Amino acid sequence: MPREGLMTAAAAARYLSCSVSTIRRMVGRGEIPHFRLGKLIRFRRSEIDAWLALHHEGDILAEQTRDVAPHPDQLFLFGRDIGATA
């Protein structure tokens, strides 16, 4: 793999316009693709780009379906459950 395709946590943070602590938190939670070289954490730019594309598409889908209909648990009107059958 070409060396220019690898990023440190600081470089990944700059690339994603967030803080290094956010990157480290995401790594700890397994939310962002990464790999370890001993204690060092590295990121492949191609994997970050694919991860961004996947999450961007998911955000758009979630936004589109959010306005379709409320979840039945959200059907309350003045303390009365309007989703329940009478």
C-alpha cells in the first residue's frame, strides 16, 4: 500500500474536520475504520472515503424516511394514546 494512503489520527481529524479526541473516541467505539501498528493507530484514506460515502447515504435515507410517518410510540395527543385501539 502506498505510504501516502495512510493517515495518523491527527491527519484523519484534519481530513474529517473534527478533533483528534473525536477520532480517538470513534476508534474506541469501533465507529471508524482503522488498524493498529503496535500502539500506533493508522487510517487508510480509501477506507475513510468509503466509510464517509456509506454514512452519508445512510443519513440521507434516514432523513427521507423520518418524515414519512411517526412511530406508533410517538402517537400521543394531550396525554391520550391516539395509536391505541379503542
